[in-house]
Amino acid sequence: MFKKPTKRQFIIRRILLSSLATLSVIIIATSAILFMLGYRLDSDNGRLEQGALLQFDSTPNGADVYVDGKNIGSRTATKQTIVAGTHTIKMTKPGYQDWTRTLTLDAGTLTWLDYTRFVPKDRPVQKVATYETLSGVKFSPDSKWAVVHEVAGAPTFQLVDLRSEEVKSSPLELPESSYAKGDVAGAVHSFAVTTWDSGSRYIIVKHVYQDQTEWLVADTQNISQTTSVTQRLNVGLSDLQFASTDGKVLYGLTNDGTIRKIDLSAATLSRPFVTHAESFSMYDNTVLSYVGTNPDNALERVAGVYRDGDESSHILRVAAAPDAVLKIAASRYFSDNYVAIAEGNVVSILKGSYPSSSAQDNSSLKDFASLELSGAVSALSFSPKGDYVFAQSGERYKSYEIEHKHAAAGMVTTPNGAPASTLKWLDVAHLWNDDGGALVMRDFDGSNVYGIMAVEQGFDSSLSQNGRFFYAIGKQDNIYQLQRVKMILE
């Protein structure tokens, strides 16, 4: 017979049900928070441990992902939280070489493995164009164009359009009136394209004649507008680099070691921003890094930076020895500035803010990391996005991941002990070189090394804008050819 609960029993029951519901909500909310923070139950030891989140992607995507040999059950682009520690990651896709990397992950960290670029197992070489002679080739930063120069002494070039699968070429000829001695019969000339602007429209051409050097700025979309910087400003230059995307603003290193800003539209030359300079490079059209000697002490070699708009340059390093090898590179990663300085075989990476325009106090740039190589650094650079630092000494090199503060080392294999060429950035995370007539691609940390195709050494190479093709220069039966390998299969 049903007995109606007493008021006291009813209150106790309500308290128990409310407590159970509250406890359930707390457990669910806590579990959700712990899950979002990367905590997982380690089945091996039965403990709740905070894991590390991995974000995967690949070119092309749709790849299977394995962690320590186990398929995670989803394809790129995807993500997975795993227990902190050392793990081997593998990505596979039919028709392509496997990609692997072993890395150590800390608890609570996010690691992006979104730079994987698969290489097809079968890589037939396609011939795109042929040239009886070839002096140089330079691919544009956006990988849409290439300038091919067949004869060093001729002011004629081929502009190669790489924007579609059907590659087309159109001739470029520097106007005779745009360069010195152009109308003098029998004059001996030599032309070479040194660089593109960051907007991938303008090129700088170095012209040498009668032991004189002249610098030209050419518009590849309107070659008739070629301008001789040397003649327009009546200044001798040993180097010239773009400082804008309109081809009108540049920085030049004069023969007397000063760096000045050049405005071609106004035909003006600024006051010296840097003196006693030996070399310089540009980052993002606004930051200039240089190596030279101290204006106040000719026995001291220095490395420094100059920012567009500052009153003066800023010396960041004075070498301990006057014959020390110095190199410097500047970049930016997220909201911080980074500067890498190589002195001898040691690379120092600085992080922070540049000195104010008038101060020489460099305390705002602090030591972040350092690398030590086996010999003097011969090449130093940041990746295009600024997240990796690369330093090379002969055939050995080291890279540094700014995000995870991780260093890696590698070595370039050269035939018959020949000197190693400088590794160059292919994209945001890959490097290439062409030693021994083989075009080789590798990840920034030296892993996943692939021989792409046989090439003629010493010429530029590039991926197409969409990454579908890898372009390079080959040679067959003494005929040069622009060739390519398909990197993304149908």
C-alpha cells in the first residue's frame, strides 16, 4: 500500500536530486573544460594527463595521419590531442612519398603541422621551353612570372607567364636609350637581373660596360619605361634594392659606402642613413639591415639596422675581432621583431622592439636564442613568415623554430666533396638546393629530403603559385630547357 512521504522525506529527496543534478553539471562542465585544455585519460597508466594539440594539414590535403603507427581516423585537414612526450607523426597519401617527423611535445601546447608538401612517387619531367644559350633566370616572389636571359651581352629577355598550365613567353627588350652606350657600335655590354620587387612587377638590371656599372629599373609590364638610376641621379652604386611595390622608391649602397634612399619619381637622393656600409638587405620594404665598419672606429666591424623614418641607424653588434665574419637578418613574427646576427660560427637571435628613432639604446631587443655551427656562418636568413631562422656553414646547417624554441641540424650531401651551394627558401617551410645537378627539396628542419629532378646547377627554381608544378632549368643535348615536375596529381 502506497504511503505518502512525509514533509521531511520530501525535502531530503529534493535535496538529493538537486545535489545529484548539480554534481552532474559540475562533472560535465569540468570534463568539457579539461577536454578543451587538452586533458586525456592515458590508458597505459590510468592517469588523467594534459596533452598537446596537433593541427594537421597538407598539400594536397586528404592525407591519412598516423601517430606512433596508429591511424587517428581522420584526414587532413584535421586535429588531434595526444599525450605530451616524443611522438612520430606520419602522413600518407596514395601516389605520394610518405611524410614523417619525430617531435617532442609539451603539455598544453599547440603545434601546427600544416606545412606538409607531398612529393609524387612518379615525377616525369615536362619540357616547357628551350634555349640554345642561357645566362640567367629569376622567378618573381609571387611565382607567377620568370625572367629568362639568354645572352649576357644582349639587352633582351623573355618574360615567362606561369599563371596557367599553358606557359607563354613574351619578349622584353630594354630601350637603347635607357642604358649607357646603347647607341655606340662595338660597345661591349653585360646585363643581369638581380632581383624583383615584392609586388612582382619591376626588376633591377645590373649593366656593366667598359668597367663601369649602371643600375636599371625595368617595368616588365611596360618595358619602355625602363629607367637608369645611375644616369638619372648621377651616382655610382654597388648595390640597389627595392623599398616599395611601385618600382619608384629604392635604397642604394653608393661606392663610398653610404646607404641612401632613392625616389625615382622626384629624382632625389636622400642624406646618408648609414655610412661605412659593406652590404645590406631589406625586410618588408621598411627595415634595412647592414654590415660595415663603425664610423667612429674603422677597426671595428658592426652589424645594425635602419628603419624607414628613423633619424639614424642603430648598431646592434660590434664584432670582437676586426676580421670576424658578420651577417645580419631581420624579420617579424606576430607582434614581435626578430633580428639574427651571426658572428663567426655563433648566431644570436634577438627579440623585441627596435630602438627609438633617436636613441642608441638597444635594451628593447633582448637575447632570445643562440645557435652554434661548426664553422663561420656563410648564409643567414629568416623564412618568409619569420617563424624559422636558418644558418649555414659549408655543407652543415641549423634551423630554429621560434614558436617552439627548437633547434635542428642537418647536412647537405655534395658529390666528390665539392663545396655546398647555399640552401634557399622555396616557400614558408621548405628549402631547396641543386648540388651535383639534382634539385633537392627538404623541410626547414632538414627532414623529408626529396630529390625532385635533374637540373643544370646555378639557376633559380620555383614552385608555381598554386604549388601544382615545380619549375627549374635543365639541359639536354647541350640545349637548355625550362622544365617542370607536377607536384599535385590529378
